[in-house]
Amino acid sequence: AAATAAWAWAPRPEAAGRTRIAVVQPGVIDGVKGPERRLAREEELTRTLAGRDLDLVVWGESSVGFDLADRPDVARRIAALSREVGADILVNVDARRSDRPGIYKSSVLVGPDGPTGDRYDKMRLVPFGEYIPARSLLGWATSVGKAAGEDRRRGDRRVVMDVGRDLRIGPLVCFESAFPDMSRRLTRDGAQVLLAQSATSSFQHSWAPPQHASLAAVRAAESGRPMVHATLTGVSAVYGPDGSRVGSWLGTSASAAAVYDVPLATGTTAYVRWGDWPVHGALLVLVALCAVEGARALRRPAPGLLGPPVRTVHGSPVRPGR
């Protein structure tokens, strides 16, 4: 009854217009020249979006295998695409940085004039995928799986980007869509749309791609903000502020570009306002219960402290030894 009453009075977001976002999914592309071929396919698909009145185009995780500062020719190609479709393009760069040591996975916004300067470096990396914990001891894991031969570096801050026609987006990268606190903080920072750029091709013929895409529905319902889950090889999906699906999925067999009319919302949800209070409340209840039971155990006399047991014979008490 208390939970029902709380839900009835909980704050809810309100509808606030729509935005048009396109997802580009190139599909499975293997081989030594995979990064070049993938980029070419993404360019080809993005060109089909010209004239669609878009606010943003989203590519998947590791969609660009070159640092844009080191490859200005690639940056110019993507900027030309932005001019052609009339919208900014959010790419994901998986490459060694030129301005700092190491390899990062970064969401980079590219506009008509090139990279805008908005960049988000992935903060929560996949253990035994993007880095090896205690690599000096467990480095052998790279020989039996698909773990990265070199640890990716972590970012240190979340980023909200301004794109399109007064639209603010909060990017996440793949694994990070599993963490509700990250989408909550982006929402509190002012993000109107949450985005996850993902790649799950290692699990292409399993339940993992649709299961991963479904996490975006939970994040959307928690935060009261729509969420776009854009992948390289499927499943790509979009969800409204209430967690309901917008349009159709791009499955693991698709190599396509799709446009979504994404509903926006203002206001807040109970989760965004108060956070993980059900979990914290449940832990407090458990701590209180343990404390009460512990206190009762301390007050209860231990067996054997009340003397030997007494038995009766024909109604008269008889103590042992008599």
C-alpha cells in the first residue's frame, strides 16, 4: 500500500516536443582493412539521410578507427557528410590519442566545420574486454579470448553536448548503459536525450545484442528521458521517456540507416530526484533487523547458566543425583 501510494504521488516528466535522430548501423565488417571498409559503409549509409530534416546522426561504438587529429582527411570527410545531411554527426573513435598517451574510446561530435570540440572519453571499461585487471598476472587471458592486447584508458568526466536545434545529449559508451547512476547524473546535468554507442559483435549470434538493447528501455524509464542505443552490428533501438519502443529495431542482420521521431520530456522522475533510495532503504532495514536480533541474542541467557535440568517423578521435582 505504501509503495502504491508513493508511486501515485511520484513526480513524472511531461511531454515536450520531438527531435529527429538517425542511427547508422554498418553491419558486420571483418578483415585487415575493416576500419577503412567500415568507415566507407558508414559514409554510404549516411548520405542516404540527406533531406530528412535531422537534428543528429549517431554512429556506433568504434565506428572510426583513426584519431581525427592525426587524420584530418577523415575529419574533413565526416564534416562534409554533416553538411550534406544538415545535421551534426556523433561518431565514436577507438584509437590512440595524439594529445595524450594511450588508446581511448571517445564519443566525438562532428559538425559542418569539423570536430566541434565536444568529446566524451569512456569512463567504465569492460574488464577482460577493454582492459585486463592485474595484467602482469592475468595477461594470459588475451590468448584465450578477445580481450584487448593493450588496456584502454579511462575518461574522468561526464559530458553533455549541445547539438542541432537547441538539443542537449548525454553520451554513454556500450557497457556504461548498464549503470543507472550514469544516466541519472547526465539527466541531472541537463541532457534531453541519452545516447549509448555500442558494439556487441563478439556475441553476434546470441541473446546478448537484444538484451543489451533492452537496457536502454530501463534507463529511459528511470530517467524520464528518451534513449538511443546505436550499434555497429545490431541490435540498435530507440526508446521514449517512458521506456516504450520508438519505431523498429535494427537487428543483427541489418546494414542500414534509420530515422526516428524521438519524443522529448521535461521534469523529473523519483529516481532522478532521489536516486537509489529503495536499495539504500532495504539495506537500512536489514541492518536494523540484524541489530535487533543481535541485541536479543545478547540479552538471552546462554544454555547451562540456569543450573541442571529438573525432572519430575509422580509430580514431585527430583534433581539429578537424588
